[in-house]
Amino acid sequence: MNRQWLRSKLGYTVCLMVCLGGISLALPRQQSNSSESTKFLRSSTPLSVKQLQQLSKTITVKISVKELLGSGTLLQRKGQIYTVITNAHVLRAAKPPYQIQTPDGRVYQASVLQVAEFQKDDLAVLQFRSSDVVYSVANVKDTSSLQVGDEVFVGGFTSNVTAQKLSAQTDKDFMFTSGRISLLLDKALDQGYQIGYTNDVRKGMSGAPLLNRHGEVVGINSLHKDPIWNTPEVYQDGSQPEQRLQELITRSSMAVPIRELPNE
């Protein structure tokens, strides 16, 4: 695998800051750590694990109906409207209307945004309106710069965090784990899975941001490793990975790289 791994299938992965008209830095006016969030999101140097955990909490939301369905990533703000990206399988777990709980504990009603370009991938887009609070949003990184062995981090919500004995930091139902890139596929698997990593992730963390050491979002966490079912076994073009690669895929947690959204 090399630095051109993503270009064969996706063309060029274009950061959503272009396709969405620019991902701006939005900071909670009512949060005491807003200045720290600014520093983390704009940092050009590697962040500490503690800083990455704090940053992850500011851009990750809960998606629920009556109970937790999964996590989501705060992707963009345009005026009072926020765009959240998650996994399509998170929304398939229950019928709408969906609710989004932001990092400050507030709950908003969410609407589903239909994005035709995502139909073949395990991605979905939600929007909600906040008229009086401004939230931090993600800084997106071109995923073609990733290499096997790079450190990556996932922070998301799970209802069974206390049942797992993991080498991860936890805060109530928020789990934050570290690991490394284990594989970068030249072409996407069914539903768009293409980035593999060693992080331990659990149910409920689907839709959470996959961060690099600089706090940039490089993908959307989608599958935990060693799944009991729904193991991705074919590429989107219908071909199959060779046996040794398939074993590595099964042993890896998987993410969908963030792709283009159409201009609105």
C-alpha cells in the first residue's frame, strides 16, 4: 500500500470543507474550555492523548430515539444549522424522528438529509438547528496522507462501557481508544469501508470520528473488529479480497473515509 491508495477508486478524496462551502471553526460560547478547543482544532503539531480525548468530546454527539442508537460527528455549521455525519446502519436501527444530544447535554430534533452520493456507503447525514449555542465542528483531513502504522483515535458513546476492560479512558458512557492504522485498501469494500485500525471500539461508537494525531478527522468509525456477523467480504465492484487480506480485514476495526457532499 502507498500514499496513492485512495485515488484508484475514489479519484481524489476532497475534504468536505470544499464541498460544503468550508468547514468553519465553531466554538461553544457557554463552555469554559472553548479556548482550548480552538487551540486543538487549529494545531499543526501532534496533540497529547488527553488533548485528543477532550477534542473528541467536543465534536461527537449522541444519536437516539428512545435510547442510544449510535454516535455522530459534528461536521459543519451554517448559521444556526449544524450538519452531523454518522453511519447509515445507525439510523436503520430505529425509525425517525431522531434526536441529537450535543456535548453540553442539550437535545435537538434532527432531520435526515438525503445525499445521493452516499447511497452505496454506510454513511448518513443529519441536521439540527441551534439558535442560542454555538458548537465546535470537525477539522477534516485529506485521507490520502494516511500510512499504515499511523496513530489514530476514536471517541464515541456506548451503553456497555463498564462491561469492557479496555486500555482506554472513559467518562460515564463516553469511550476513547487509541490504536494504529492496520490497513489501507486500494479500493472500497461493500458499504465503503476502506480504513482498518487496531482500536477497540464497541456498539454505540458507530458514527464517531476517527482522528489522527493532529486532531483531524480522517474517517467515520463504522465497524468493530472480529464482528459476529456482517463481516465485509467483497469490494464494491463485486470482487473479493485474497484470503490473507480478508483475515486482516476481519481483525481490524473499519472506517469509511469522508467523501464529497454536493454543493448546496
